[in-house]
Amino acid sequence: MRFFLDNCLAPQYAKALNALSEPDGHRVAHLAEVFPRRNIPDDEWLPKLSEMGDWIVISGDLRIFKSPQLRQVWVESRLTAFFLGKGWMNQPFWIQSWWLVRWWPQVIAAAASHERGSGFEVPAKPSGKFRQLRS
């Protein structure tokens, strides 16, 4: 599987997760590796990423799911997406790193077991569960 981290997440996360996931045949890339323009808007990169094949999006931007316009772009892209829930984006770098690694096996399992275009909210609490989002 190929995973794509958006600009809300540090490029270092993609490099680390890629190194951890590569032995299992997965690839993890950051937006900056895939698109030459790092400030590309969500409504541009989502359809372009979809045209590139089956990427799975990891986003710190719940706005993609909550904004009717961006949500429609995401739904039409048919990209599976994991949105980091409330509490993620105000954490320091090392806490986010720990949480990403902690949730990573469940992200892979959910991506493998759900149909393309599925959406999930990943909770900040380690004891939480993914919430499947309705498109």
C-alpha cells in the first residue's frame, strides 16, 4: 500500500514511517515528495493524487471532511483517508511521532480491510477506537 501524508504533518514522519513500513512492502511519502508545489491547495492535490492511483491519505486537516466543498472533492477522489482527530495538531513533534507509530499498525489493517474511499477519524487517546466517517 502507498500512504500519503499531507502538509499538516512533518515530512520527517513520512520518512520514519516509510523506513518502518518498507520491509512489509508499504511506501509512505509526504506531499512535498509527490508535488513540486508544497502549498498546493487540498482541492487540487486530492484529485491529482487520485489520478496517480491507490494512495491512502493521512491528514491532520479535519476541514477536508467537515467542509462541504472539500468533503465533496475527497469523496469524488475515492481516496481512503485517515483524519487525525481533535487533540493531534496541538501536540509537540515527539508526542505526534509517538502517536503516529502507536496507531500505524491499525491504520494499515483498516486500510487493507475496507473498500477504497473509506474514511476514518484517528483519536488522540491511545485507548480510543477509529471512528468510520460517512461520505
